[in-house]
Amino acid sequence: MHFEEVDTGDYRIYAGAIERPRAFGYVAAVVVVRLRGTTPRQETFRDECLAGGYGWPTPAEALRFAVNAGRDFVMCGRKSVN
């Protein structure tokens, strides 16, 4: 398992590259947490199987995709999934 954290504005993006069991490659996963604002820290977005579970050939590629998905959510989505 490989991880990366990135701060984007009021949000922290936690990206992960998880090795696929019994299959080739790494699955990209992301969690976005709001750090600042009127409410305490709050998870605002989570996807543990980005791109339908596509098997990225390297952890770096899976992490890049996950970070970009988190940034897309912060810039465009900003809707709570709860």
C-alpha cells in the first residue's frame, strides 16, 4: 500500500494505491477531508475503487490519478456524500 497527502485550500486529500489481490496492478483510492471552516474536520468525499477498479501499472500512476480525483472534487464537487 502506498499513500500520499496533499493540501488543497481548506481540504486535505489522502490518496492511496492499493495492490490488487490476485490481479495485476494497483487500485486508486481517495478520501477528502475538510480541515477548516465552520464545522470541525469532516470527511466530504471517499472513493475506494476509482476508475471502476482499473489496475494501474505502478503505484505512482494510481496515486497521481487519486490526487487528481480529489482535486477535481475540491474544485468542482464540494458536495457532502453523507
